[in-house]
Amino acid sequence: MACKCTETGEAHATTMSILNMVSYYPWDAKLVIALSAFAVNYGEFWLLAQSYTSNQLAKNLAILKQVPEILQHSNMLRSRFDTIKNLIRAMLDIAKCIVEFKELPSKYITADVTAMSKAMDHIPISIYWTIRSMLVSASHITGLSGFGNEYLLSTTESWELSSLVHKLSNMHSHLIGLLATCQKHIDGRKFIEAYQNLLYLFETAQNDNVKVLKALINPKDDPLPLVDGATKKRVNVDVLRERNVLLLISDLDILQDEVVILEQIYNESRSQPTRQESQYELVWLPLLDPSVPLSGIKQDKFKNLNTIMTWYTLHHPSLLDGVVFKFIKEVWHSEKKPILVVLDPQGRLACPNALHMMWIWGALAFPFTTAMEDALWRAETWRLELLVDGIDPVILNWISEGRFIFLYGGEDIEWIRKFTNTVRDVARASSLALEMVYVGKSNPKERVRRNMATINAEKLSYCLPNLTAVWYFWIRIESMWHSKHQLGKADENDPITQEIMTLLSYDGSEGGWALLSKGSTELTRAKGSAFLTCLSNYNLWAEDAQTKDLVLAIHDYFLQHPAPHHCNRLVLPDAHATTTAIFNLLSIYTWDAKLVLSLSAFALNYGEFSLFDQIYSTNLLAKQMAILRQRPPILEHTAPLKAQFDTLNNLIRTMMDVTRCAVELTTELPSMYISQDSPALATAMTHIPTAVYRTIRSMVTCATQTTSFTIIGQERKDVETYQMLLNLFDPNVMHIDNMKVLKALIYARDDKLPLLDGTTNRQVGLDMLRRKNVLLLISSLEFSSDELGILEQIYTPGSIQQG
């Protein structure tokens, strides 16, 4: 390398000579050996340059090599030194990159991977030019010692150095891109392997739970991955060894109410550590996508939640690995809402989501297994304690004393006033003590809070203590529905399920509702208008109240005077619980079988509907069946719902496509030609559970949609009324006066005196507005007094001037 290679041919020959000398070595070793030889040459020069002023031997050697003279003219040679340094950096970059290729694990990548194959083709060329660049650099360094006063580079030499820097930089960029692609491929294979290992871990027996917990909580081998909520000190996973572990999994938007109620249940169980119900540990795992950077806002949210939780928490969200994130999402089906996964002391899955159990029975549901959940339901009956247990001790005391208790809800404060006053009238007339409790509405907001304040201020009745208690009352009812579905026992003949769905339908509808109970087991309930009418007609059933009992008398009144049917809007908690229940029912089947069985069940539901649609008009039996199923309204008026039908059909086609694809992947690919460890098939296998879950969830949504068509009568009438209104306001349609339009807007129920004259407070007819300019003030009942006051100031002077 010390020779001066000024001619292109000479440089090439010397490069090939070096390659022949190291021909027995692999390509990466060829480059490292050549680089080592160059380092001796280049290193000697800079060693003398650095130490010749302080070391006599170095000074003598430097003089012989003319180093001092070169350094004295360093300013003139600066560009030359800089170019050589840039070339050396480029050579080192390529060498490091090629060594990294050599170190790629053959377990996860082979030469037939496209990026690796391309790299193997480019590496020999890159090594050739890197060694050739070493020769050029060495010749220039050697030349510096013999230049004497010839310090300046020729234009050709300067161009040669710069062109080599450019060439090696381009080669390095290309190799780095291929290396990144290879690394991505390796990461993908490692991810699949780690995911499959995690699946396998939950399928095999373990001596204890530590291995499973470390795989979930500490895959990155942090020595202290948890924080003890009581002491706020970091601890090891071993604190959970051989304990029942409840994993609270949620994002950072977990409700404050959820944390407060969980803390109440958790602290109560901890107050008596010797009891069996306290033999569990709770761990919060913040479920955040590891591929998304944690913003400052999210970090603050995490710290705040970490501070208020008294149980174990993950030290930092970044400790949750991407594999665990995927596992929780796809295997445990964690969605937006929190879940509570239960692992027994051996690390086995005891319950995929015990949060519903926790809300309903608290620590009494220990050890929070599916078997325990089933046992609790078998022992349960529909009683008032089931609705209010753990919410308010005052109500529980009333129950134990055998008092009559009205639970009532809704947001209409005027109905609440009428209802509570009427209950008082009945109490006075019957000489009975009647207690009332306002339970608001699910997801309580400002209106419920204002109602509670009004009820307390006007002493209308007793209220639940706060909005958290209101939230807890309704989340427990939702949890009962979830729990029943998770067990696959939410059938129409189950009396508890019927009552749960009735209360949920009341909550989803406008107006109030009420439930009357005496003690624990005597209950009757109805919508607000029906209950108010019943209480107002006390004289009709007063004698029965004395002989039969109040609850039975009111229940008999409801049977004898059925309220006119109104379509209640039943808001089921979500499709996730139903999908999970289906998964539990089909747990012994393979993924493709789960999908095919679910699709068969859906086909019966949707097929019947489609059959009625096709033969309703020509087949008498089909017509009679359709009438029993309340289908004629929708079958006779399909045009307004065409877009909805089209969307349903598109979704069903997609579900069919996914099912076919899943069956082909899992059962029809010939194992003789493709194995499970094939990258494409392995990737597909990790995606199939998610695809099956999403497809079955789509079936649930479609089934709900088609079932809802049985109560379409009122909706069809609404569509017709809406279309009539649109026609009335068509600018091309002329009217003699404004009466037809006003009747359509105000007179829909044929009330002869639909208006109230604000001056006289008398009811008046629409004729008062005939051929007048009419301003329609449209608002909710939350119209502010300030707005009303200003409008009155503006309106009143105008009225006086007119008349």
C-alpha cells in the first residue's frame, strides 16, 4: 500500500493483487484485513504528527519522514487532508455496514430474501472500490513525505480523491438501505416468533405464573418494571409469584369513575387481608401502541393515573412490548373499554374479562373465574339488592326494613316533579311510607347533575350521593348484560336478562321510568307515563292495595290497563360482548370453523328476512308469517331504505370474502408444498384471529340491524311525514295561506287548540296565525332566562304598538 499508485491501471492491478493475497478469506474478512494494513500505514503518520514535539524518538523519525515540514504547511494542505479524511470515513462506513451484514442472524434471514440477495451481489464491488480507495489514500499519505516543496495536488489527483469519496458514499447509502430492509425482515420474523411463543406459553402448563408475567410485563428485562401503588416504590415481578393476578388493561382515557369504584372495591378487600376475597393482586397495564411516540400530554396523563392508583402499575408504558400489545388486542380482544384479565397462580387464563364480575359482585366474585361467574348467576334472582348492592347503604337499610322503595330515572325534571308529588299523594291516601330514589341516566352529564341539585333543593325525593354513584348504578346493569352474554346465557327466556334489557330500553328512551319494590323480591316497573297514570288513578286500585299489597296491586293494574305500545330504543352496551360470548361458545373449534359456524347462524337470520322480501307479495303463507314478524311495513317501503340495504349487502359480501379466504388459508393449502414456518403463511396465521373477530362482530351488527326492522312501522311513518314536510316547503309549491304548513308543523296530533296564548294563558287554535308573518322560536327546555328576558323586552313593545 505504501507504493504510489498514480496510474489507473496500476491502482487496479495492486487492488487485484491484494484481493488475491486474501482470496482464502470471506469478503468481510478481506475488507477488515486490508483496512488493518491501511490503519498501520495511516496510523504511523498521525502518531508521529501528534508526538514529534514531545518525544525525541518520534521527533527523529518524523524528521526522516519530513513530517514537521508537512505540518508547517498544513494550511496549504488542509483541503487535501480533509478530502483524505472524508474518504477514510466513507471506507470505515462501508466496512461497518458489510460486517453488520455478516452478523445478521441466519435463523431469521437467508440468502434468498431479495434484499439480502442484492446485498450479496453488491458487497464484492463495494469491497473492491474500498480497497482501491485505501491504496489511493496510502499513496497520497506516502507522497506527502516525499513531496519536499511540492505541496499542491494536481487537478487530476484532487478529482480522483473527490470522485472516490462520492462513489463510496453512494455505495454505502445503497447498502444501508438494503441493510435496513433486511433488518425489517428480521424484526418481522422475530416478532412472529415472539408472538407464537407467547401463544404457546398460554397453552402449556407452568410451575408458577412468573414466566407468563415476565413475558407480558417485562419482556425487556427491566429489573424493576412495576410500581407498588401503596409505597410508590419500584418492585420486581416476583411480588406477584403464585398469586391470583388481575390485569387491568386500558388506555389513558380510563374514566375517573372507574378508577374510584375499583379503588373502593380493592381497598375494601385489602382491609381484611386474612379473608379469601383479598388473595389477589391488581396490576394496571396501560395499553398504548408502542409504534406511536408518547406525547407530553400522554405522559402527564400516565403520571396522574399512576399517582392515584393504589395497586401495582407498570413503571412506564414503553415497557409494554409490541408483541404483547398485539396479543392483548387480538387474543384478549381489548377494545376502547377497559378489561380485567384474570390469571391464576400458575399463570393460566382464568377469565378473559372479569370487570363485569367486579362491578356486579365486587371481591365476592373471587377467584374471578368463569366458573365462579356462572355459579354466582345460578344462585342469583331478580331482586332490588342486585340492582343497588354496593352503591348506597341507605337503600340497603330500607330494603332490610321491608320498606316500599321507588327507583326512578330519566332527565325530564317536569315529569320528575309530577311523579314525586303524585307518589306523595298516594302515600298520604294509603297511609304508607313510600321511599323514592332518583338514579338519573347512564353516562350522567350536566342535566342529571342539575336534576339532582333541583331534587335536593326542592326536597322532591332522595338521590344517589353523586354522579359517580349514578354512573356505577348503570354500569352495573350494563355489566349484567355483558356477563350474561359472555357466558352465553342471555337468552330471551331468562327472566333476569329480560329485566336487564327492559331497564336498558327505559334508559335509552325519552321520558322517565320507575320501579317499585318492597323489601328485596317484590318488584314491578313501567315507563314514566304509565306509572304516573297508574298512581293518578289510585282510587281504581286503592282497595286492592289494602288487601293484596301495594306492589301486587300496581302490578295487577298494569296487567289490566296495558299502556299503548311505544317503540323503545334499546341501547345495548356494545357488540364486543356479544362477539366474545360467541367466541366462548365456539372455543373448542378452530378459527376457520368458528367463522363458518357463525356465518351459518347469521345466514338463518338474514336468509329468513331476504326470503320474506322475495316472496311476500306472491305467497300467502309468507305474507302471514311476515305479519307475525312485523315485517310488512318494511317490505312495503324499501325504497327510502335502499342505501341502508346496499350497505348491509356490501358488508355481507365482504364477510363472505373473508370467510372464503380464511378457509383457504387454514384448510385448503397443501401442507406438502408449504409449511407453517413459511413467512407469508406465518404472517397470515397471526392475522386470522383478528379477521375472524372483526367478521363475527360485523355479523352481530348486521343481525342487530335486520332485527331492528321489526319495529320499523313508526320509523316508516316518520319517513312519510318527513317527505310530506319536504314537499310542503318546496319553493315550487304554492299555498293560499300559511295554515297547511303550520298544521303540518304544530298540529300533527289533531289537537284543536295546540297553542297557548302567552298574554291570556289560554289555549287557542292555529287560526290566530293565519296569513301572519310567524317567527318560530325553536329551542330545547334548557332555554336560558337571559335569552328569554331579552326576547321579552324586544317583543313586548312591538305588541303594545300593534294593539
